Amino acid sequence: MLDGRRLGVLALGALVALLGALGAAPGTAGAQGPYEPNETALGAAGPLLGGVGYVAGIEAQGDRDNFFFYVTAPGETQVTLTVRNLGGGAAVSNVDAVILDTSATPVGGLSYINAGAEKTAVLTLEPQKYFVEVSSTEGFGDSYSLLGGGGAGAFGPYEAIAARCARGSAALRRARVGLRRAQAKLQRTTARLRRARYGGRKARKSARRANRKARARVAAKRRALRAARTSRQPWCSIPQ
């Protein structure tokens, strides 16, 4: 005969086994735990990386899963997002996915992906942070997978963006220093030119030549400063 302590241990073991089985069932909260809570863009999971599959699920009526990814190419690049409905939900249910930019403007999407079906969105996107919102038009409980791909820089790491921002910021600092030095040189050559009015022809000619060179250098440094400011964009404005 089993005593009360032994029965308690067996009951606890059965409960743990039951909870484990429930957690392993498709479409349950336990299966989607790694990405939750991600009901809003502020809590979006990510970043999604190219060539890596992500599995989650629509756990309840009205549930919305949010993820984010980066495009890190210096210009426009092709981005693909494949969404597959793995099923496991209500008899009538599907999965939708919409891709949004940082202003919450939709830039592409996929609709009515039924159980066992797969659809791929093909977009051309500029470097920026983007969001993927997955929901259901009808029913709930379906699991799904996300797979990103595309050209160079599609679904890239944030480190690539941070590195470009750092290089642009360093170039901006150098350009500012260069402009200040060029302006200081121009001030000196301008003062020399004023003094040369009281000197000989050779001194005036030399002062004018030095002043022209200094002015040209200031103009070049101003162009370099504008270019350095441009090099920081959009990298330094992309949120992490």
C-alpha cells in the first residue's frame, strides 16, 4: 500500500507530465513562449535574420505577433519574407502577415494563408528598421513559420547599421576639424592680404595667391562637411 507522501509524489509527477504535454502541443502559449509578449511594435521580437526560420503561433482570438528586422544595404535591396501556416488551430482559420516601416505604414503583406499553405512577399526596400505583424483574419490557434531572405543587406544585423553610423560620425568630426583649420588659415591670409597693400608688388601678388588658395580650401572643406553629414544618413537615424 502506498502512503500519503508517496501518492503526493506520484500526483506531482503526473501534473508535471501533463503540463509538459500541454506545452508541447501546437499553437499553445508554451510553444510560443520565446517571442512573447510581442503584441505591439514596442514589444516586437527580433531582429529576424536572413536564412533563419522562426516558429510561433496565433494563440487566441485577436492575437497579434510582432517581429522586426533591418535592411542594412547602402541602397535599395530585394527582401523576401516567406510565411507558412503550419496548422493546428480551429477548423476554419488562417494567418496574415503585414510588413510595416517605422512610421507604421504598410509596405507589403500576405493574406489568407490557410493551413499547410505558404506564401512569399517580394519587396524592394531601403535601409531601415521594419516590422512584421502576424495575425489571423478568421479563427486562431494556427502555428506558422517566418523565413526571411533576399539580396545583400536584407535581414541584416543591427551591428552593420551601427558601424556605418560610427564611420559617418567619425568622418563628420574630421570634417568639422578640417573646416575650422581652413577657416583659421583663411583669416590669416586675409589679414596678410590687408597688410600687403602697403608692401611691394611681389608681396601683394603672393598674398593674393595665398588668399585664393585658402578660400578654395574652405570651400572644399565645406563640401566635405556636407558629404560627411550625408554619410550618417539614414544609419544614425535608424532606431535599435
